[in-house]
Amino acid sequence: MASKIALITGANKGIGYETARQLGSRDTTVLVGARDAGRGREAEQTLRDDGADAHFLHLDVTDAKSIQQAAEWIESEYGHLDILVNNAATASVARRRSLPSETSLEDMRAVYEINVFGVVAVTNAMLPLLRHAPAARIVNVSSEVGSITAQSDPAHPLRQTSVTMQYPSSKAALNMITAMYARELQDTSIKVNAANPGFTATDFNDHRGFRSAAEGAEPSVYLATLPDDGPNGIHWGYIWNADRTGGYGIIPW
């Protein structure tokens, strides 16, 4: 049996799938959280074919019953959880870009249900299991678009991208959520950090990014496997500089 147990939400494709694949290659049992059973089982099989100890786990982050059942299953099967990667997210349920002044409140609420409230619901349900692990890690997949510092910098490349409000504001909220969990758990062996994949080409953005899904997963995997002396309460990942060069480091809130 693998030495660690990891749950990745939204793991049936894109960055979530790559996170599962990379963790699976590191002596970790990966629980493929997905709300679509067909896609989840397909991802499970592909990961298994690649040599990972992968298991599909039905999980809809907007459904309290689904979350509770997932936590109960992990408890009965493993008794603990070493890694939680809150990866599931959406940019827009309506799939329509709009200026902040034209924002659909219905769409914004739907985005927050997944990107913000879903993270809190899943994290709170899994915390008892994470506390049972020797040194658990919580990774919230955020984005540089949620950085108020970056969005306020006229020279930052983000200023050349769309100005929709739903997704960036949800990631700004997720950053604060990350900081608050890290503060609560600072005297425990659990570390809580936010990951920035960078502008990654996936179905999420119609493959408009310049980083691969494998590259986009690297920050999550790094934070999920931090040593005991690793950081707690930071936003870390790909840095998109004003000259459009990049590297890895701390992203300003």
C-alpha cells in the first residue's frame, strides 16, 4: 500500500488530473474526486494504466451529501487523509464574458458556490481525517488573477487580459480563506497554502494558456509534498513577470 493518501477535487481532467498523475508517481494513493462518474472512472483507469494507485471518488463540491459521503468513505477505507488538493473550479457557469458593471449575479453566485463555498465545505469535512495524518497538506488551487497587487499594477501582463469579475474575485476570496486556515492550523503539523498554476492551456480556458497542464500541476504537487520545515500560509507558484518571463516563487496577495 502507498504511504500517503491524497484527494484531488476536479481530478478527471486538466490540472487536477495531472496533479493526480504526478502525485501517483510519488508513492501516493490518489483519490480522483469528480462529480461525473463516467469521466472520473475513465481518469481512474488511465491513471492505473500509468502505474498509479488511483481510485475514483464521487464528489460534487456543491453537494453537502456528496461531500459527507466522500469523507465517510475515506474514513472507512483509510482512516486518514495526508493531502487535500482543492482543485475543482469554474470561471463562469454561464460561459459569457462581461465587464464588472455587466456581471450576472446569478453566474457570480454559481462561481462562488464552486470556487469558494465548495472549498470551505470540502476542507471542513476532511479536516478530521487530515488531523489523523502525521503531517497533512492542504493545497488550494488559486490564480494570479486573484492577486489584488497584480491586478492593480498597470505594467502587469494581467492588465492585458479580460476584466470579468466572477473568477478573479473568487480567487481573491480563496486566498483569504487559505490565509485563515493557515492561521488556525499554524500550531499543528498541517500546512495550508495556495498554488498558482500560471496561464495553463486546458478546457477551462479553451486552451488559450501558454503552460501545459503538467506544468500547471507542478505548484500543487510541490505544496502537497512540502517537508516539515516548509512554508505555511503563502500563495506560491508560477510568476508571470511584466516582461512575460517567468519562474517559481511567492505570489503577492
